[in-house]
Amino acid sequence: MFSIRKLGAIGRTYRHLNRYHRILRVLFKYGFNDLVDRLHIDQYLESGLQMINRKPREQIARLSRPERLRLVFEELGPTFIKLGQLLSTRPDLIPADFLDELAKLQDDIAAFGIDEVQAIIKEELGRAPEEIFHYFDTEPLAAASIGQVHRARMDNGAEVVVKVQRPGIENVIAVDLEILAHIAELMEQYLEEVQGHQPMAIVHEFARSLSREIDFSIELANIQRFARQFEGNPAIHVPLVYPELSTDRILVMEYVIGIKSSKVHLLREQGYDLPLIAERGANLVMEQIFVHGFFHADPHPGNVFVLPDNVLCFIDFGQMGRLSLKDREDFTDLVLDLVAGNEQQVVSGVLKVTVQLGEVDRENLGRDLGSLMDMYLYRPLEDLEAAKILQDLLDLVSRHKLSFKPSLYLMMKALSTVEGVGLMLDPKLELIRLAKPFMRKIRLGRMQPGRIAEELSHTGTSYLQLLRDLPDELRTILSQLRSGRMRLEFEHRGLKSLDSTLDRVSNRISFAIVLAALIVGSSLIVLSDIPPHWHSIPVIGLLGFLFAGVMGFWLLLSIIRHGRM
């Protein structure tokens, strides 16, 4: 995993400061100078900011703020594109219009050269591509921010694709993550409206996600686990992988020939059963979520192919979601209680699957949940859309200062995406009807004698261990009290802004003292008439006055820019 350090802790190296200035130039270019000012970034990066043009071009200024944010992410490259894609799955963090715009982010960037591809393959596998494969296409099939894909053929005739990591991508991401961590820290310090969402925690979650995605050995393991889940299921085909030819920077897998699920007209022309494909896709995703707790987190049309006999094939296993059994059970209880109209149970269910960002009024929460149930409870099943219900539920919990767990957001996104794809294929698809058997199975599973015995055994073991550890824990506490070594730690909040203000004030005072000393010293040199001279004026004194003038102008400009005289 990437190690995130504070910007100040890494010496402000040239590559970090250069990249930071690049990020600020792009933010100014697209009209986000108000955000830069609110974060007080200029007090950390004084040098060179005055030279940056802060006014966006007229055609850019006419765009909406969500559109400009998408363009910022696209221009800043791989790390920010991935960040935008992550934020597009988090309706608790950003408004709906930003969600829709960030969902348009494309992960297609220029390919890197074949020489670099060959060098990486030789470095990782010890042999050149032509020594490993019977044929290796020098033109990539696709290029993205993390890597690019080349088609190849094995000696036995098997068609494969070779995914190669983009050179230097780890260093690029590491620098960007450290800068993002610094910006997130400033957001927690200066932007009151986002403090409850813990920006630093989001950056750390993002770093973990990128660490998994950039390591192709993890994607290989994901495919192997996914294949075991559906072993023997004729409705799905999982691409074969070649572990002996795969590393953390290279992934070799079967080349799948099929039709993208979004090409409805082509599927219809070739005689595919569209309603069957839609139902199979929905059932396969729900089996991943509710049965296995390990699911494809991005089943959009480009990642789902249709093969002969209406068989489905998922590709791109870099982003996978994981749900514990408890999370699956809690979410199932919430949905089934919503459908059944159990208002009190729904309130408890929402609190189980969410994290509280502030004080929650259970009475108001229950009232709003009751209104939500009234909207959908008495409507025909064919009129209900899971995506719309989930979005309304997300909006509701956000209003009450609640946030779903990240894994549940991924699950909701997967369900909404597969419903959208399914409705393209079959407008009569009823995802809620298809989901009910899976959810009932989860609820009934808790009543199985074996499961009850397992939980009782686990609970009993935990209590027994607690009783065993209690004497030692009490003895440790008493020993610390007796020796006076017990410590109580307090965390001070809200002092960072004061610390930075004092730091800025002390810097200006020091600057002013040096400036005054320079003026006095220059005056003494002029009065002493120390040679050499220029127009009868001592040159050293004249240079001192000139330098003092520049310093005074710089100090005045800094004070005016901060809006404080």
C-alpha cells in the first residue's frame, strides 16, 4: 500500500512542489480559485503563485461547476481520474449533479511505447515477448491510466491479452496521494461543511483502493476467486488466467470474443434472448453480492460481454467489492423491513448499516423513512426501480447526518448499474422481484441449527476469553495507578488554524525586522560615503535600498492577498 506522509514531512522536494503548482494552475484555469483561497494553500506555497493566472477563459467560465470539476480531474491525469470515479460512487459526499458529471470520466489516455512494454515484460518475466508468445501485437487494444492491453497468441494457439502496467505510475500516484492528503488536511482545518465527512479518511481509503488496483497479482487472485464461485455454472464464463506468466505488473488472461451487453440491436439481430440475458445478469450480480459477498464493483456494459448460448462474461476485475456476512444480513433486514412496512425496525436497520456523522434524531428519521415507504409500498412491483429507491434512501440518510459503509455504496452502485443494463435489454425487468429469493435465503440461513450453534459457540468463547483476560487487565490498571504511570490523553481540536496564524504572524515580524535592519544599514553606508560610487552615491547602500524596496513590496503584496492589513 502507498505510504501517505504530510507534505511538510517530505522536505517539499522539487517534484512535489512542481506537481503542486501544476495542480493549482489547473484549478485556477477552471475557476476554482475560491477553493484555493479558502484552503489558504498560498501560505504553504508562497513561491511562484503570484505568477499564476487566476482567471479562467471565457468559454470555460460558461461551463457549470460540475463540468469544470470533471475537466480538472481529466487534465490532472490518472490519480485524479480514479479519485473522480471513486467520488462518483459516494452520493453521501457530493451533490447529485456532481455525481452525474463525474460518472462521465473516461479512463482512456495515450498509450505508451512498445519499447517500454517490451522492457517491462523482459524485466518481469526474464524473456522478451517474442520468446514467450508465438505472436505479440505491438499495437495496444486499449490504454488506460494504470496500464494498457496487447493481444497475443500462445504457442498452443490460445488467444490471450497481456495487461502491462504503465511505467512510473507508482511514483506519479505516490506524489499525488501525498498532495491530496495535504489538501484533505487543509479541508478538515478550514472547510467546516466537509469536516464531518473526514477527508483524510477518504484519501486513505482511496490509497488502499489504488494499491489493490495497481497490483495485478491482486486482480489475478480476484479472477481465480470469482471463477471458483461460479464453477460449474453454465450461465457464466470466467476468463482463463495464466499465473505462470503474471506478476504484479503483468497479467495474462484469455482473450474473450463476445458482444458488449450495451449493443442491443446487434444482440437482437444475431438472435440472442434479451430477457434471458437481462435476468441472468441480474441473478449473477445478486448471487455475487448476497451469496458470496464478493462482487464485481463495476458491471457497466463495457465490462459485461455476451457469448454464444446467452452466456455472460465479466471482464476487468481490478475493482471488486467485499461484504461481510453481517453486512449482508443487516442490509437484507433493512430492505425486507422496508418492503414489509416495519417502520420501527427500519429505523434500527438504517442505524446498523450506517455511520453517524453527527447527532441523529430518531423520531425525525422514523418520520422520513415512513414517508419513503409510503411512496413505494403500495405501488405495483413492475413500477418500482431499485436504483430510484436506493438513491432516495441515500439522500434521506445524508440529510440525517448518516453515511453508509463504503462497501455498501459499491454494492448499491453495482445493483443500480446492472439494473440499468438489464432495463436496456428488457424493459420489463423487475430487479426487486429477482432479489427477494436471495434475501429470504439470507434471513432463513440465520435460523439453521448449525448457524445458531456456531454463533452461540463463538459468543461463548468470546465471553470466556474476556473472563480469562479480566484479572490480568485489572492487575495492569492497578499497577499503573500505584506507580503513577497511568496517562489520560486529550485531543485538541480547532487549534491548527491558530497555529498557522501565529506562524504567519511570526514570519511577517521576522521579515519586517530584517527589512528595517536592511534600510538602517543601507542608510549608514550611504552616510559613511563608502566606495564604490555611482553618481556620487555608494553602490552598496543603493543596492541595499533596492533590495529593501523589493522585500517591502513582497510583504505588502502578501498582506493584501490574505485580505488583512
